[in-house]
Amino acid sequence: MAERANILVVSDLHFGEELLPGATSERRQAVELGARAFRDFLHYHASRRLGGRPWRLVIAGDLFDFMSVVIPGSVDLPARTHDERRFGLDRSAASGVLRVRRICENQRELIADMARFAAAGHSIDIIAGNHDIELLSPEVCAELDRQIRAAGASDVAAARIRVLPWFVYIPGTAWIEHGHMYDEGCSFEFNLAPADPKDGKIIYNIDYAAIRYLATTCPEIDPHGIEEWGFWGYMQYGWEIGVRSFMRLWAGYARFGQSLVRARTKHHSHRSRDARRRVHKERLAQAAEQGGISLETASAIDRLARTPMTISWRRLGRMLMLDKMGLGVGVAIVALLSLILLPLFWAFFVAGTAFGAAAWTYRWLGKHMVTNQLPMRAVPLRLRRLVDAPVVVFGHTHDPRWQPLRGGGLYVNTGTWLPATRPGLRRSFTHVLIQPREGVLPLVELRQWRDGTSQPFDAGADLGAGVTMPGVNTGGDWTQMAG
């Protein structure tokens, strides 16, 4: 069925984000709105086929948001550290079972609609993303299957819903994955083996630490927008929320930094790295066989992944803005010593020179982000050289994108179904429609669920958020533009 199906690609629905402790009513309403829209989307396509073909729905990562679900310790799964007693259990396969169970129970109607979609003769492929990377674990997938069956799915319908660890590849048509492995703030050192084998806990990256310590400390902050905040953005926000909240924010930031330092230490444990490397290689071979590519090709694509920031002290220090903080402290010390040791004229001269040098260095260093989503523009072009896929589809960035590639081919980003502060309601509910054609390139459209139907998405419209692409169509004969 997969070879003759029309393909729908969605991504970044983030069910479970409404369970973040202290989540604002706006955020809960955003998730509810996304869930309602996605249920309508499933109803619509379950009963409407295009050209008589069934649908193959590919959820390209982050269907669930395990990061936002706090699981307290219990007799069966105790909290073993002060951090876990305060912020809930760390991410692992064991706690992932509890997280997927809680999300599915909270979104029971949506899970039932997914089951009904599959029962209507269609299929659903769920790709693991960075927010639900626990889906790499067989125990978590087994619990998801139990929840799908508990929602009313028959054996046949449940079999049509499967979890994939990395990608969907349709030769001659498309390569589809989440894309977080190309983002140094969200990637893992070994993307198919993110957990420390010693304790089974997923090693922190920037995104995971930010959600756990910053989003839970200040849940009113949009967790998908803080990567645009620099040092002074945090200072300004802290000033606006009052002294007590300011101190709470910076205590959270300190925990955020500490967790990344601990992650860096784990990255440099030779025993842990060797164990994770072995698991990664085993899963890489399995993913290659399951996805229909050679191990050599899978390894080449895997090498395109970005190394996480937590590998390097230098990159980690810059991301935590320690360099700029150090500049400020250094200028203050120089100014103080100048006033103590030098005549007043020379003291002001030296202090002014130090301040000017620091200001130039600050400008040269540039704006540092708290988290970093690498604009994924070069990777699709490199992927095209490794696989027979004229269309490359990613999610992850929440930014719907349509980008013809040099030398032919097309990169499309699915955007998101989470209409929160970023990217905003008018740029959400986007999806990709791919119609495979025998012997010729597929038809591809970037569309949006709007007014109860699927409509072409106008990426050139000035909608006030994300990246605008004036003059670029999002459907039709893209092969001429790509050429």
C-alpha cells in the first residue's frame, strides 16, 4: 500500500506540552486548538481519497512532547536524586512509558481518531523527534501500541500505525525525517543512542535542559522562541518580572548550565561513549535495512549530523554567554584597579580603553542564542546526492518552507500544528502533500488546514512571523523552478 499511496506529511504537534506544570491558559488552548484541527484533518482525509489511492500519513517527529510531562518518583520508579525529586524523573525508557501513557490518556479522542484513520485503509508512520526520542525504545513503542488498541483500534488498524526511528524513504519520490540531528542545540552525540547506558537516562542537550529548567521555572515563556533571546533579552525579561521572579529565573538558568556541564562530562567518558557508539551502530544498521538503504548510505547521512554543543567547552561557554559575562567582570575589575592604582586622568583613560575594547569584542562575538536551531538549508542538497529522492522534507524548525535546490530537487519544511507565540496561528497547521507518479517526478504541495479543508499555503504572504519568500509558489510545476 505504501508504494501506491498518496503521502501527507505533518510534524511538530507537541501533544503533552499542555501538561507542562504551570502552563499558561494560552499554551493549553494552543495545544487544544492544534489537537482539534488535527482531528478534523484526520476525519477529512479518512473519507476522501485522491485518485482512489489511500493515504500514507507521515508524522515527521515531535508528535509527543515528553519533555513537558513531569513524572514524580514512585515505589516502582523512585526519584534517586534531589533534582528528580524537584523536577520529576529524568527522561529514560522507563519514564517514557509513563509519559506516553499520560499523554495518550489526556488525548484519548485524538488517539481514537488516529485508529479510525488507519481502520479506513490508510497508514500512519510516526518518526521519532527530539521531543519524543524515547520512541526509540521498544518499551515505549509497546506502550503506545497498547494505548492505540485501548482507544479502539483493531489488530489490523493497529498494525497500520508504526513507529520509525529516523526516516521514511520512498525511492524516486521523497526523503522524510524530523531534522533535529542537523541542529547542534537539539542533536545527540549518537542520535540513535541518546541514553547513558549506565543509568538509562537520556543525556542532556540544550533543548532538553532548557525545557526542564527554564520552561518549568517560567512557564509563561514560549519554549519554542527562547533561542532568539540573547543575554540582554534575559536581563530585560528578568527586570520586567520583578526581583523574586528574576532570582527564580536565574536560579533556573544556573541549573540549566550545570546540567550541560554534567552532559559534557558524560560525553567524555570513554566507557559510556563506546557503549553508546555500539548501540548506535546496531540501530543504524536496523534503520538502514528497515528504510531500504545500504548501511554505507545510512552512515554517510549520519555523518551530516551536527555535533551537540555540549561536546566542546568553548562552544558551551559561548552558548552560556560566559564569554560576555567574563568581559563585563573583566572591565569592572580593570576600572576598579585603575581608580585605586592610577591618577584620576590615567584611571579614566585606562577604564575607557578597556570599555571600548570590551564593546568591540562584544560586537565581534555577535549575538549568542540560548538555544540554537540551525537553518537547515545545506543539508537537503547533500542528502540529494546520497539518495534517489527529488523531494527532501524536514520538520523541527516550526517554519513552513518551500525551497528549490540548486541542480534540481526541492526542500520542504512541514512547519507545525502548535499555534503558540511562535510561529503564530496564521502560520500553523501546515502540511505537505506528495503524489507519487510512475516514471516522472512527484507532484508536491505545501498546504494549510484552514476553514475545515486543506488549502494551498501562501508562503509569500506577509503573515508577520517566520520567513517570507516573496514570489515563490508552493505548488504546481516546481520542477521548472528547481531546474
